[in-house]
Amino acid sequence: MPTPRRHFLRCSAALLAAAGLTAVMSMAHAAYPEQPIKLVVGFPPGGGGDLYGRVIANALGKHIGQAVIVDNRAGAGGNIAAETVARARPDGYTLILAMSGNMGSAPAIRGNLPYKVPEDFVPIAQLVETPFGLMVSGNSKIETVKDYVAEAKAGKLTYASTGTGGAAQIVMEMVKQQASLDILHIPYKGSGPALNDLFGGQVASFFAPYTPLMGQITGGKLRLLAVSSPRRVPSLPDVPTLKESGIDVVMTQWYGLAAPAGTPKEVVDTIGRAVEKAMKDPELLKVYRADGAREATLSGDQFRDFIVKDVANYKRAVERGGLKAE
């Protein structure tokens, strides 16, 4: 049997070891980040979403003390990127440019996703919102939403989107439901083919995030009838919202940052503080605001609650419209 002195020494050694381990762990968290951070983006290089990802990566790197490197994992509407991050080590070195597609519409319409929203992620901060736009060709006889509704009620309209089951189609389904419109959906595999047919007269309208198409809108090739934001876009003050036009639909395509579930709170807080500073960067704001997008302010639990509500909104439209993914 150990003597009281030996017992005391053993207990002291154990306490010192535990204290040392705690100190090492605290130092490890305090040292984050010790290496470059990877931001997984579900778009190919060059697109609007990729641009938003690269802008925040650059600004975030200035304030977090390490380079933030964009890793493009395009495909399946951003779902490949989401799966990659959901399965990544939760250490703060792999983040995702979350968006309404892979975190909103996809969970609402796809029952076989290889990840769960929001359970498999820690939402950090919403970054930017871009409205959807209802568009026709610049030479169309349709000049207002009122004209559009009249044509639709006469059974003469079709609309293009960039894919069955995507966010744009589901939001347009909300428009159809709110206004009691019967409009035939024509899905395309991208905005390029959709616009070619719109300009060629094969399809009557196009519903999509309009910000990548600002050049064609301001140049008169496209006519933007209405936007889906809660208020008018400052850069396009003459374009009404859908709600102003009598169609009570307010939905946006949003982008934000999230980490894998299980990422330590200290690490998430460090990223969150850096994001807050990055979102004041003049160059970032210039890019985000250039085409009518609006920077967002939600973070942490508020952003998580927003995602949950967004999925629910999409799900209601899916169920009412009997929609199915490709």
C-alpha cells in the first residue's frame, strides 16, 4: 500500500499532467489557424458564385492570418461540394460556400442527399443575397408583370430555368401558385442555352438570379420585369418587386459560410470574427453590390434558423406543385 506521501505525489503528478494537457489543448485552439484554410465552392471557376467565393476568401485571409484557398468542386447543383465538406475533418480548415441550392432547395426536393441540412454543418455567417428575376427578351411585347400575367392566363406562356428541381424552378413554382398561373416549364442545362432559345423565340420567359446578366439587361437585350427581393434594387430603381406587382413571393439566392458539424466553438468564433471584419472590406462590398446583390448580416444561430426556414419554404412549394428532382 502506498504511503500517504507517495499517494500525494501521485495525485499531484496526475493533476499536473491534466493541467498540462488542458494547457496544450488551449494553446492548440488559440493558435488556430496554423495552416491555409480551404473554401470549397460548388461552381466552376468564372461564374457568379465562384466570384463571390473568391472575394470572401481573399478578404477573410487578410483578417484570419492564413491564406484561404478556393477549391472548386462543381457538379450536382453544389451538392458535391456540400458532401465533401460534410465528410471533412471538423477542424476549421475546410469550409464551404453554402448557398440556397445545396442548403435550401436540394434538401427540400431530394430525399437521397448524402448529407443532412442543417445537422451536418455549423452555419457561420450569411454573406450575400441576390434576387431572382423574371425576364423576357428585349423585343418581347410583354413589358410589365401585368402583361405577363395576362398572357399566362390566356395559356400562351412558357418559361425557362437552369434545371428541374433547382432553386429557380421552385421559386417560380411559388410565383405560379401565388398568381394562379399555368405556365409550362422548359428546363435547360445552363443559362447559355436557355438565353439562346429566349432570344430565338422558342421560350417566352426566363426565371433565374439576374445579377450575372446585368450587362444584357442594361444593354436592352433582356427585359427584367420584376425581382424577388423584399425591396427594389438600388441599381435598378425602376424595376418593381414581385410583391409590388401583386405576387407575394419574396425569396433570394443566398451565399454564406459553414463548417462541418463538430467544429470546435472556439474555431467557429475565430472564423466568425474574421468574417465580420472581412465584410467591411471596401473591395468586397464593391463586388457584392455591383450588380444589385446585397450583403447579409446573419450569423451563428440566426443563420442556422434562416436555413431551416428556407428549406421549409422550398418544401412547401415542392409539395404543392408536386415537383420532383431530375
